[in-house]
Amino acid sequence: MIINKQRLLALFIKESLQIIRDPSALIIAFILPLMLLFLMGYAISLDSKHIPVGIVIEKNSAHTSSLIKAFQTSESFDVQIAKDRRAFVKQLQEGKLRAMIVVPANFDKDILQGKPKIQIITDGSEPSIANFVIKYSFALWQNWLKFEKLSTKANINIQARYWFNAPLLSSYFLLPGSIAITLTLIGTLLTALVVAREWERGTMEAIMSTPIKILELLLGKLLPYFVLGLFSLLICVLITLFWFEIPFRGSYLLLLLTSSVYLFSALSIGLLISTLAKNQFVAAQMALIIGFLPAMILSGFIFQISSMPSWLQFLTHIIPARYFINILQTLFLAGNIYEIIIPNTLWMLGIGLFLFGIIFIITKKKLSS
């Protein structure tokens, strides 16, 4: 299908002028994201359960087996066992484990000397979880000493090391994820409202009665909000980096590319909503239920996905924000880990293309009728 650049440019200019003249669009695009960023940075802290941890047992013994059992019987931890810490390093980098507990080879000897030591390495990208691991592990350790009738006056030396977020600030975890929520606002809510308004006013029928092609119409609707989303992304990233001083360890090019893919999927959701619901009120309700709330609740941004029921965990796979938040937290706190970035980007792209295809079919039927 050949796209007429002149018609597409005319649609782009028309939509851009409409955005500039519409105060509500500018508020959603710029004011709400700023409010969200500052709320996430200053007002919210998190806690979690069912945390995946790896326990490294460098030398097996009756004491180490008993210690493993103490962690395994706890409902707060999902435990994996290995003999070498290298088996868990990559999983810790990829976010599959939240902590690594190392029991050294001389553990039994240290117990006899009254100076047992273990090391806890945590994923500091989620400070609340890291703190929980440290505190609860120490409590388990003390209970285990009492259960084994070992000396409770031993000089216990637990060495903790926090990866990806050394100061253990909640903002390190929340603010990168809030960028995804910001783009969801622009992509889903704003697009659904503005296009539904055109249906109400009858201007959409006027546009569809022109010789414009379906693809040109859809792109003309998506591109202005895509550009608006990139501007909002720039503002959010600048505030995150320079106001809150959140580190960024990844590639800015990867951030731009992955954000563009997510914007495409979010815009497709908004355009689909506006195509189905030609009323602003209905479109707003659908945008909140289908776009915004799932991005807040079911993406892993606030609540850990592993803590959800299995059927709800399955449902999260169709939510684009789940993949984008994972990418953002990886780029900001861990760096360019392509084992995370590439699969998540492909998932977002697949969802966006699927939704865009549905919109194309629905719009074609409307033009044909």
C-alpha cells in the first residue's frame, strides 16, 4: 500500500494543531507525568513476599542441610540451591533471583569456633525486597541457632552486599517504572479521549469521507501523539536523572528504541478504544480499565507478579507495560542486558502489531459500509 506523503503530512499538522489547542491534552501529556514522578519519588514505598533467593552451599553437612530446610519452610522465600555462586550471578543480574545467600566451605569449623559467617548478596534495584531479605534472613538465622542449640552469643557476622542499588532508595526502583505509566497515560488515555471527541463532533466522519487511505488515517492519528510521547519521555528522563539523581547504566539509544516500541503498543490500545467507543466518557472509562489500571497493578510496577495467583500471572503476559517496566529498570539500574531487553521488546512489538491489525480491519469495515 502506497502512502501519500502530502495527505499524511496534512493529517499530522491537523492533529498537532488540535493537540496545541486542547488544554486537556497538554495537561495529560506534561502535568500528570510530573505529578506521577514526584509522587513515586517522595510518597510511595513498597514491600513484597515470595521472594526468589539462591543459597550457595560450598560444602554439604548436617548443619547446612538444616539451614537450607529453615529457609525452604519459610513462606517468604522460594529457594534454589547450588554449590557455586557463579550459578546464580546471571540469574541475579536478570532479576530472576532477588538475593544470593552464601554459606562458606568452612561453615562447620566456624560454628565450632563460635564465629559462624554467611554472606547475603541482594538485588538492590528493589530496596524494600532487599531490606526484607536481610532482616528476615537474620531472624531465620537466629531462630536456627536456637533450634540447633548452638551458641546464641556467637559473634555472628553477616556480610550483605547490595547490587544495582547500593543506597537502597525506593526511588531507584519506582521512578524508572513510572516512566512506563507516564507513556501509558499519553498513549492510551489521551489518544482514546481525543479521537472519541472527533467521533462526537462528527469530524471523524468528515475525514473518512475524503479519499484518504486507511493506513494514512491511522498513521496520521498515531504520529502526533507518538512525538508528544517522546517529548514527555525526554522530560521524565531528565527529571529522573538530574532531579532525583537516579543512575542510568544502559544505552540511551536502547531507551529510545524500546520506548518507541512501547509507545506504538500503547497508542494502538488507545486508538482501538476510541474506535470501539465513540463517546469520551466511555472511552475514558475503558482507557482506565484496559490501559492505565493494568499498567499500574498487573505489570510488576507496584505488586510483585510472583505473588499473584497463577491465572493472574498468565494474564499479565498481554500487558505491554509489564515488559517495558522490566526494560526500564534494567537499563537504569543494571545496564544493557540483552537477554532481558530483546525478548521484552519483541513481546511489546508483537502486541502492538496485533492491535494495529485489529484497528486496520475495523476501520476498513467502517469505510466500506
